[in-house]
Amino acid sequence: MQLMKLVTTTLGIILLSCAQTVEGTTIDGISSCHDDSSCAKSSADVDESSCIGSSACLESGNLTVDEGSCHGDSSCAKSTNADVSKSSCIGSFSCFGSDLMVEEGSCHGDSSCAKSTNADVSKSSCIGSSACLGSGNLIVEEGSCHGDSSCARSTNADVGKSSCIGSSACVKSDSLIVDEESCHGNSSCAKSGGMVGKSSCIGDYACTAQNNPPFLFGTLNVQEGSCVGERACDGYIVLTVGKKSCKCNGCCSWCKKHAIVPDNACNHDENGVPVNADDFISGRCKYCGNRPRNVEDEL
């Protein structure tokens, strides 16, 4: 394919062969950086069909954009030390003002991956409006953080493959490590910190921390295959759950602070009947203690 170069002269713009350079930006082909202020005042290497939209890639430094990326008004603008792979950062303000590495097909949605620092986003991840927005020290493995605001405003989080799926899943989490195929459901693992094992915290609001001050984040340690069901293990402050436990809607909800649920405990069968009736007292998991909803524990 014949590449083009723009050279500004007193007589206007002359088209020459090779890549074009505009204000420090190297552009591969003539199908990139062609909207108002796109790529202006930037130090960038832009591939074909990229930086499309008003102010796209504006005032960015050390920006590398692969083919078909940074589409949308202000997409990739004011970003530094960013490496954007093919077909990524799609949407108005996507990847805006960020310091991140984005693999193929990621950061799709308005404001997705915007204002994130030291973020590493794997293939087909951070999909949805504001997904991964405003996050710091975030590592997202392939196929994760799908849903509006998923993984947004999270810090020091490591999200395994196919995890944090649902609107606001893993939102506002701090120091959270999520194994693969976990935190599925709207607001699952929101405002959480700690560790979530494989195939755990499945269901809307599963493993969502208490939402009342003075507790800004909850601390959670959930082993493999646990906290499965709507609101399973929600409302906690500090909670430890063993393997294959708390499997039912509302199981292990609002446990007392520092509660520990052992392996294979507090489960229901497919008909909603307790697997072991001795695990429950008045319908509550006995290991959770008696803690009313919306009542703050003493610090």
C-alpha cells in the first residue's frame, strides 16, 4: 500500500510518499488523524485507520496506536506512555488521559479505560461504558471486566481470565485478587479487597462489601467454588469462606466481622433446601453469627 506524507509549505500541503508527520506524530496512511484537533500536539506513532474523532489522540506523549484504534471524540487524548493494540479504545473519551497497555479488542465503550494509571489490559477486556475507568495498578487478563463501570475506580487489582462480568462488577475495589471465572453478576465483588478463588462470587451482588461508613472496603478471602447465588456473601466487613460453601441466594449474607465459614458449609440444593440443616439457625448460616442488616459493627 502506498503511504503518504504531509509536508506543510507556504503554498499549502503537498502529498508525498512515505508516512506523514504532523506536529511530532508519525501517521501510517492517510486514513488516520483526520478530524478536528486529532493527533495535535502529540508525540505518537499512529497506525492506519486510527485516532478517529474530534481531538482523538490530542496532546499525547509516547503513544503507540495499532490499526483501527482510538475511535471516538477525545479517545486516547492526553495519554502518556500508552500502547494501544489493534481495534482498541473505541468510544468517546476511551483511554483518555491514561498510562496503560491495551491488547487487541479492548477498552470498548464511552470513557472505558479513561484516566487509568499503570494499567495492563489483556485481549477483549474492559468492555462497557466507563469499564476500568479511573483505575490504578490494574491488571486485567483476557475476557474480563465486561459491563458498564466494571472494574472502574479500582486500585491494586489483579483480575483473572473471564472475571468481573456484569454492571459495576469489581467496581471501587482495593487490593483485590480475582481468580479466573469469578465475580459474575451485577455489582459482584464491589468495594472488595482480598482474594477470590476460581468460580466464586457468582450472582448479582455476590461478595459485595458493606456499603456504609466507616467501612470503605471489605476484606474477603473466598476459596474455590464458593459464594454462589444472588447476594451470597454480601454485606460483609471481614469474611473468610472455605471451598464450595455459601451456595444459595442470600447465603452467608451480612456475616459478623471476622466470620469464618468452613469448607462445604451453608449450602442449598437445587430446590432451595439446606444440604445440611445443622449449618443453619433460623435460616441463617450459623457461622455468620447474628448481625442485623445496616447495623455498623464496632471498630
